[in-house]
Amino acid sequence: MWDWLWLPLGYLMGSVSSAVIVCKLWGLPDPRTTGSHNPGATNVLRVGNKAAAAVTLFGDVFKGWLPVALAKGMGAGSVIVAATALAAFLGHLYPLFFRFKGGKGVATSLGVLTGMHWGLGLLLAATWIAVAKLSRISSLSALTAAALAPFYAFWLLRDPVTTFLVALISFFLFWRHRSNIQRLLRGEEDRIGDR
């Protein structure tokens, strides 16, 4: 019964906006009000510097990984672990502490899925890197990894419920990248290094 407490804990951890906190500490503009208005590492790089973006990226991955790893380490079942991953991911997208205006979830999804199974995180990172090298488009790399995530999860974990929850994470990633998908279809999406 107490295992279900991992879900609100995961959501609260996910609700901590690394981008907003880092920008405040660095004296940079609020990432929600400038650049792409997205509180994520890419926008922190756009409005700030590489160091701030790197810390943001680490923070977003870590806050996703931590609650899932804790739940798993404390013996929670696979469904609770996967549900905690979804809760932490949704916390990043719709953070309680920041008026429910969060990021697109790429780094946090990597964190939560790595917490579920290190091999899953490794496969997703490898997919992102491979597509990025070929296309030089960050969003396409993220969307490709998201599309493959449920298949990787089923292959590694062999659990239909867990696979379904991973598929939900992928769905929300696609939903948050609606504008990127439109630009991809028009051939107007920025390439890595263009800005």
C-alpha cells in the first residue's frame, strides 16, 4: 500500500525546474520568458552559456532518475516503478511549483527510463546520438528515441503494463513536440550548431 506514495514523491521531484533554478543562480533571464520560452537545457544554452545548460541537463536527468531508482531500490514492484517514472516525467512537463509550465521532457525522460533499466537508458541515448549524427536535428533525434522506447522497454522488461506506461511517456513527448513536428514537416527545424 505504501508503495503508491512513490508516485506523488516522483511528481514533486519532477516538478523542480532545473532550468529556472539554474538561470536564477547564474543571473540569466527566466527561460520561460525568453528564447523558445521552454525551461530546458537547449533554451538555457540559447539564453545563457554551456556551463548553465550542462548543469540544467544534469539536473533534469537526475531528478527523473532519482525517484525511480529509489522506488526500485526500496523494493517497489515493476508497475509502481514505471508509474513513478511517469509521475516524475509529468512533474517536469506540468510542474506544481512553476504554474504547471514545464519543459518538453527529453532529458527527464532519459532519467526516468534509465532509472527503470540502465539498458533502456543506454539504448535511448545511443539512438539519440546516432540520429543526431545523421540528421543534426535534436528534435528528430528525441522523437526517434521516443518512438522506439516502448519497443526497447518490452524487449528488456517483458512487462506489458510497464511497456504501456513507457508508451504514455512517448506519447507526451510527441505531444510536447507538436511545433517541432510541424517545422520538421516543413523542413524548417533548426539543426544542431545553427544557433
